[in-house]
Amino acid sequence: MFQKVLRLVRENSFIVALIFVGILITGAIVYVNYNQCLENKKTPTSNVISSQEAAEKLINFVNKNLLNGQITASLIESVEDGDFYNVKFKVQEEEVNWKITKNGRFIFPNTIDLSQVKEPAKETGKGAGNFSISSDEICKEENKPIVYFFGMKSCPHCNWEHPIIEEVVAKFGNNISFHNNMDSENDMEIFSRYSSSGGVPTLVLGCKYYRVGSGENLGKDEEKKVLTNLICELTNNQPVEVCQK
């Protein structure tokens, strides 16, 4: 389903598709067992917040984590509905109904735990190849920087970029860890954080450099050079035979 929704975004079915891409992505990282949620939602009266406060939390989540300032969701109403508040909001001309538990923690239709949601990455500058630079620490696996690729075989730009990133990372051998997410729903917490539009291809180099889109405007040779140089920065110029050419 996630891949289908991404196709809708690329085909400009923007309003509803983008919101559901966000809910699927975020649900992938913070999904909790439904029965566990039903137990947790029965909170003491002292933990219950008002319908207005709960609605504001939900709308803030939608605007900040899903819509990313591209368009804005606005509240229509928030009413009590058993153990939940039923929140109706509008995104442009589309009306959406979601629920939130009375303690303001869990959102439905997917079970999203707001206490676990991470904010989108903060861009601190631009690097070579139109890569954004984040304020995040370098992410590692077994003490090796992680390189992520997200794409779909039905996406021509992904098919252009995919063999290039594969060729580049192969040169680094055991100096990096490569997460090759072509037609995969793995690492959605990373995708959610660094692909603000939900678009592909998305490349995330060590959680320090990230870009949505291919390097086709650079050409293959320049794209390989940019990727190599950025990854060398993450590996402290290892291996020497790759980074000191």
C-alpha cells in the first residue's frame, strides 16, 4: 500500500495522498499493538486533556510531520466520542476525520504514538550535488556510517540513480553499511525524517547529508564524484585508495 500511495503523490493526487503517505510512514515507525493501545488509552482522569488541547496536538502533528509547511490543515471541530475525541479537520477542500485518545497520546486510523514521533530533520546548509546538510549526528551500524537508498522500480529517476549509488558504495566495502531500500518498506523512520515530501529517490548519507531526487542534472560522472566525496567525509577518508584519488 505504501508504494501505491507514493505513486499517487508523484501523479499529483496531492492532498489526500500526501496525508496518507505521512500516516503510513509515521505509522511504520511508531505503530503499536492495537490491544496494547486499548489498555493504555484508559488513563486516569488526571491525564485527560480537553478536546481542544487534543485537537491542537493532532493538527500540529499533521502540519509539522506530514504536510511540512507545503499546505496547512485547519481544525473544523473536536468532539467527545467515548474514550476518544473525534477530530475533523480540513486540508484545502478535503475533510478528514481522525481520532485521538483523551490523554492526547494515540492517533487513529493507524495507531500512532505521539510520544515516539520524531521531528523532520533540520537543514543547516547545502552541500555538493544539492544535498542538504542536517544537524544530526552521523548514524552508524557496527561503528560504520549508514548509507540509505529509497526508491521504486516504477520510478524512472530511481532507476537512473540506483545503479550509481550501488556502484559507489561498493567501492567502500566494509567501511560503510548500505541499506538498499528499492521497493522496500524498511527503514521508514529514516525515510520519514529525511524525505519531507515523501518523494523518491531519497538518499541519506550517514544521516548527515540527504537529498530527495536524483542527480540526473549533474550527469553520471559528476554524481559518482559527489557521492564518493560525501561518503569519504563520513568515513574519515577510508579507504585511502578511494578517497585520496
